[in-house]
Amino acid sequence: MADSLYPPGNLVVSGGVWGVAGNVHRDTTIYLSGDSSVLFNVTPGLLLLLCTPQAAAFPCKGGDAFVVDAWFRSAALMGAGDGGVLRILWYNAAWAYVDASYPCGNPITVAATNTWERKTGSTRVPASAVWGVLQFGGTSVNFNSNMWWDSVVINMMSVAFMASRYYPAVQDIPSGIATTVTEIASEAYDYGSNYDTASSTFTAPATGVYSFHATVHFFYTPPQLVAGTLITISIVRTGPILDYLGEMVIGAAKNCRIVGGISGVALNVGDTVQLQVQHDAGVTCRTVSVRFQGIRVQ
């Protein structure tokens, strides 16, 4: 490239969300992958944006999370109201405007002139939106400035979590009563921030298909139990049992571990999911370690 300050990557939008894989639309012009960075010559009172609705829309669902990553530079430091613009316009099924998101701030400024800076951010889709249009460009109130964009990428953010509880934290489980497992509060990860450690509850951020997995370690008192005790672990969706993750009929023992999982769970946006256990030991038992995890697969 002739531009010595060219950032890594090319002018592309990942996943072909612009309607043509690897290409970017600017009005009626198509900028192919590998083209030089896009220049916006911004003058006072002018807003220049790349991309128009419908020609470059991507499908979405309310509650979906998207992350935006791009490179930006400017020939001048900016005053109030000056800077780059990177936004997502949201539309409903009838192509009526719903809202706009500015995941990297508005406007976008730079710390130094003629230096590429990486800009990242994330946003959620409004409840009624089914189409999104990513736009980028520049705006100015005070003076002329050349602004460049490159390597503009938008991706759906992963929805996944894993949380655990370890001894000495324990929970007593009475016999014959379905009991929600609590205090699963040590997070290994929570992409999208949909798991609440205070209530050990996952809330679906969008309608889709999910998978869940759990490991529960039980300890019984008194030390020996009669063989044939049935233990089940299940996930519960906003009240009723959604499905069983696993069950075990044990021999005489004072502790055991049950591992189970389920895939293909259909959830609606806002549905909550918790882990639940039940046993028929006839005496109180105790959970001494728990791991609970889930991921959106579609």
C-alpha cells in the first residue's frame, strides 16, 4: 500500500454482513477487499457516512450483542462536535427506523494526528429491530479535516458463561424437594454479561438455541446410605423444569458426583435458567462443589 500508516488488514467487513462477502458499499460504489483506506474530506457542517440502508443490512434479533472493531485516523485534532462517526442504525420488519447505537462513542476522537488508532465497542439490538446497518464516516462543526477508516469489522458477540462453587461453601438439600442450587458465584467467564452471580441465574439475551452443562458433587450424612438412592439434576426455565441434565441411582456411599448436559434448548429473550437438584435419600444431603455453564449455539 502507498499509505505507510496503513493498519493491519484490509477494508472488509467480516461475515459478508454488507450483502456481498468481503465488499463494502458506499452509495452505489463497491469497495473491494484490498482497496486502500476510505478517505472522508469533512468540512464544517457536513456529515459524511459510508453505507445506505437495505443495500447493506444484516439480520438480527432483539437482545443480540454485536462487537465492532475498526481503525481510524484524522489529519487534525478535533474540537467539540468534530470527529469520526461509527454507528449502527436499527430497523424493524417494516423498515421503520427504531434507534441508533454508537458502540465506540460519538463522535470518535484521536489522541494524535495522522496516526492510526484502533476503535472497539459493543452494543445490543433493540427489542423490535430485525435489521441493522453499520455506517462510518466523519462529521465536523469547526474546521476541515481529512479522516480515514479501515478494517471495519462487525461480529455477533458470543453468549456463554461458566460459574462454579467450591468447598468449603456448601448447600444442604432436603430429601424429596426440588431445590435450586445457589451461590454458584465464581465466574470463569461470562461473555455478554448474562449470568447473575447473586442469584445463580442465566437470562437469555435473545431468542435462540442454547446448550447447558453441569457438574454437582454430593456429600451425604450419615456416612452410609441405602443403595438405590435416586439423584437428579435439571435446569429450570422461569419456573417449570425444562429438562433433566442427568440422574444417578447410587450404591451405598457417602458421596458421589453427577455430570450432565443438554443441547438444543429453545429459549425466548428474557427466559431465565437455573440449576436444580433433587434426591430421595430420606435424609438431608449436601452439595459441596458445583459447576454450571451454558452457551448460545444458534
